[in-house]
Amino acid sequence: MSEQEPPVKAGEIHEVSVRAVGEKGDGIAKVNGFVLFVPGVKKGDFVKVKITKVLPKVGFAEVVERLEKPKRQSKFAAITREELEVVEAPPSEEYDETDDFGADLDDED
């Protein structure tokens, strides 16, 4: 079984979202699935961190800057109430209204 190289290196800067807080109080974030422990943060914080130490399965980082959480874009468009109102189209004059709809089909049997 071969060990994969960690996706981060000491000294690198990354923007991360703190997903949880570990039992010792450090924030837990991930970079490409690689776990980082970040002291002095709480769950939900969005921070820029500098990697300080990298072990085979986890890394450690320190906060460089506190950032605002990016606004999540909805995949649904926002529309106003007026845009929702259905405007009734005028009747089409392409076809004549008749009372014998489908009558010609009965004759084909």
C-alpha cells in the first residue's frame, strides 16, 4: 500500500472554511480532503491560513486573515411577483373555433 503525498506543503497559504471543532478546541478544515487543524477559530469561520506543519495524514495551520464567508449563489433565479403574473395571450386567429371538433375522424372507421 503506497502512501499518497499530502496535497499541501508547509508555508502555503489557503482559504478554508472551518467545518468543526476538535476535542482539544482546534478548528478542523480541509484542503482537497486533507485535514488541517487550525487553533483560535470556531465552526463556520472562513479564514486564510498558512500551513505550519504537514504530517502524513494531517496538517497544522495558523490564521493569517479572517475573511467574510463567500455568498452562495443559488441555482434558482430570483424573480419578482410581477414577473410571475401570467399575461393572458389574445386568442389566435389561425384556427377557427368549431362545434364539430373531431367529427371528421368518426367517419374514417
